Amino acid sequence: MTSQPVPRTGPARPGAARRRPLDRRVNWWLTALLLVLSLTILIPLYFTVVTALKTPDQLGGSGFDLPTEVRWENFADAWTLTNFPRAALNSALITVGAVALTILTNSMVAYAIARNMHRRLFKALFFYFISALFVPFPILMLPVAKQTAILGLDSQLGLILLYVVYGLSFNIFIFTAYIRSIPIELEEAARMDGAGTWGVFWRVVFPLLTPMNATVGILTCLWAWNDFLLPLVIVSDPERATLPLVQYVFQSQFQTNYTVAFASYLMAMAPLLIVYVFAQRWVISGVTRGAVK
Amino acid sequence: MAVRTVRGAPEAAAARAAGARRRPPRSGSAIYWMVLPAAGLFFVFHTLPVLQGMFYSLTDSPGYGDWSFVGLSNYAALFTDERIRSAYLFTFQFAIVSTVLVNVFALALAVGLTGRIRFRSALRGLYFVPNVLAVLVIGYVFNYLLTNSLPEIASALGIQRLSRSILADPELAWIGVVVLAVWQAVAFNIIIYIAGLQTIPAELYEAAAIDGSGPWRRFWSVTFPLIGPFFTLNMVLSLKNFLQVFDHIVVMTNGGPGTSTESVSLVIFRGGFQGGEYGYQIANAVVFMVVLVVFALVQFRVLRRDEVTA
């Protein structure tokens, strides 16, 4: 995919480990061991797929055998039972909205703070946002559920807003560290050319933040798509339920109908899994960048 | 592209600035417009609910209707509540065991994945997959595996202890939750450790190899001390996340059998939303926050000290 156009700030040097001139031979024992261990990842996935394809009477035993007869209707049943298109659309809408808004706003907030840390107000804001990292969600989930209900924000829009706002703490943390590594001369030069603060940010700084924007975008995407607690607390209308929430809501029906349940789980996991398969290298390098800062 | 145009800018600007007038120092309100709306929203949707919660923790509010002040009696009641006490004990036990296991497995796998192996990027991609899946969804698959498949396999192999579902056993159910938690969290921690391992210059290993130290020795005297900061970060973040465990419980045991696997977050959620204990459970949440902060600070202290001496 897009091999990182990281200017010079990217501290992760993927080449470092590979450049070991002493010994270039492949360690096949280690490779074999890691391949065997990767079965721990593959087995639950394999199990999900085969169970989703079975008829109910094939469920007995350990359940690891391949289906003798494939029942595609499981997917159709799960599709209509859980109103899959509705839930998938909700999840997609929330995820896309949260990712786009988070990147656009959190980077801007972090920029203003990172470049003004010498001013008392901005320093205070920095610590204000960061300190929220230590506030557990349970303490605010009851009041915020009431609040969003009163404001009419118990909706997709409300969830997007909350992801963007709650993401600030962590995102500011990683954005400011990155922004400090960008030479300030670039901005001063743009100012000399007559650019205002907005112009400097959007035309000079924001494009330079691309690697970090990708990192924050990936992490936000994984969070918003897979989150369960926030939708559970905020959303009351079943029409607005997200994919994970739907799996929970339909548990009582699923208990008597495991093959349809597994088809539903598979459909809930598939979209992000498919995206991941194609964007794998990019996702991993993005997350890695977030770790090294 | 944007990078390149910007790169050229400094020289041009410098040349122009050489004899040109000096610009007045930047003032402008733009910088405030960048942060203040966000700070306002953050206050409304984060700080305000926290303050509200702290206020209601001093009342007997059931979450609706009338309430009256009860002073600190909610807090006093917490310390004699058997259900709360067992929730804290369970939560700590679960979080500590999971944190240790996640970090041991993740570090070992990260070392393996940075070794001289084939299929390196495919394997790294594969090991990250659990992080792409929702705990709540893949958790139901684990639930089924532990409830139905594992007992079948165990009894076929003649292992009595595992021939009935561990999730139905009050003594063992927590292990099922740990299995899911570790499986899912190792994925992310591997990536952080790989990032850490890649910051270690290869020359150090060469030097150690020339000194004749074996791989085990090299790990403990070169690798481990140098990834100290990553180890600290992972330990603190894992513990903080696991102490707030919620999804894993809902999906694996729903707190059962009985209340044997109720976590603190689950108790707060159930009592607060369904049990009419709004004020009381918020008091619980306030205590929980204090516990989390103390834990994080202690952990940073202890682990940072290790980093320095190592």
C-alpha cells in the first residue's frame, strides 16, 4: 500500500531489525513455531465459519468437523432477523463520521496546544485533556446517558460526537508529541508569505500530519466499529443499534438457533476483517507509529 | 506532494525575509477558536457528567424522580457491601492475571516476529487479527467453544475436570474470561513491543554475540532493559483497561454463575441502570476512579524505578 511518505520524523525504522549482517539465514524452527501458534488465531475463525454454514442437526460433537451439508439460509435468516443492513449502515455511518471528524478536529486542537505550551491557558488545557485518561468510563456513563437522552443525542450523531470528544485525551497525547518534531521554521515561512493561523494549519501543518492522521484514524475506526458499551448506554431505539449491540440484543433468540447466530457473528465481523486483509500492512505500520510516537 | 512544496518554502521565504520588514508578532483569535469549542464540548460531555455524578453520589437518587441528600452514607455502605467487595476482588484477580499473561505472551511473540523468520509480514498481520474483531462478537464464539466444544473434547480425551463447561463453574468461570481477554489483547501489545524492539540498534546484538552470550542471556541483558519504556506503557495500559472490564464479562458469563464473575463496571452498570441504585453506584464509581488513579501512579513509580536500575 502507501509506503510511508514520512518525512524525517518517523522514528520507527523497520529496517533496523532486518539489517543484521552477522547471519542472514532463515530460522525455520522459529518460523514453524510461529506458524503453529498462529493456529490459536485461526481456529476460532475457522470454527465461526464452519458453524455458520451448518444445519442445526450437525451441531453436536466438538463442532470442528466440516459441514456435511451447507445451509446458506443461515445468512439470509440472520440478515432479516437482526435487520443486518440497518445495523451495518449505522455502524458504518458512526465509524466514518467519528474517524473524519476526529482527524479534522483533534489534530487542530493538538496543534494549537503543542505550539502554545508556553502559555498558561494552553498548558492547562493540555493537562485538562490528558487527565481524563485516568477517569474510568463507569463514573460518567450514568449521567451522560441521561444527558444525551435529554439533548436528543441518543442517536448516531450523538455517538459520533462522543467518540470525537472522548478521543481527544489520547489523540492529543500522540498528536502533540508528533507536532513538536515538526520544525517550526516551516510555519514561520508560511507566515512570512502572508498565511494566517488557519492557513498555516490547514495548508502546511495538516498535510505534514498525514502519518499521524492515519494512525489516529485507524485507532478510532477500530474503536468506534467494535465498541459495545457506549452504544449500549446511549442508544435506546433498536433502529439505531450498531452491529455489536445487535448481537447482544438478539442473544435470547440466538440461544436456540446457534447456526443463525454464527452467521450473524460472521457478518458482523466480516466488513472490518475484509478491509483489514487489504490494508494490513498500512494498518500495522499505522499502529506501530502510534506506539513509538 | 504537499510535503515537497512546503520543503521548498523555507529557502524562498528566508531570502525574501532577509531585507524585508519584520512582521508584527502573531496575535489573532484563531488559535483560541481552535481549542475553545473542543474544550467546551469536552467540559459538557465529560467533566460535567463526572461532576454531576459526584453530586448524585451524595444522594439516594434511584436515577429518576425524587431524591434527598444522604451525605456520605453511600460511601460508608460501600465498604460493608459483600457484593461490591467480591466484585473488586474478582476485578483485581482478573486484571492482574490477564495483564501478566498478555505481556508475557505478547513480548515472547514480538521477539519471535522480529527474528529471522519467513512470512514475516504475513505472520505479523495474522497475529493482529484479534484486535480487528469486536470483543462482544468473537466473545460469543469463545463462549460457545468453552461451553460446548471443550467439554466434548475433554471427555473424549478422558479429562474429567474439563468435561463440563468451565463457564458454569463458579470457581473456574473467571478463567474463561481471562482466555478471551488474553487472546484479544495480545494482538495489540505485540505491535507495541515490535515497535520497541525495532528501536534497538542491531550493533548491540552483534556486540553481545561477539562476547559469546547466548540468546537467553542477550534477551535479559540487552533486549529487556532497552524496551523498558514500552514494557511500562503496556503494563500500565493493560491493567487500566482490564480493571474496567465489561464486554468480556457480558459475553462470557454475564456475571455468573451467581455473581461470581461480576466486575466493578458491570455492578455499576447493573445497579445504576436497572437496580435503582443510581446514587449508590455512582459513589462506587468515584471510589473506583480513586483506585484506578492510585494503581496507575504506583505502577509508574515502581516500573520506572526498574527501568532506571536495569
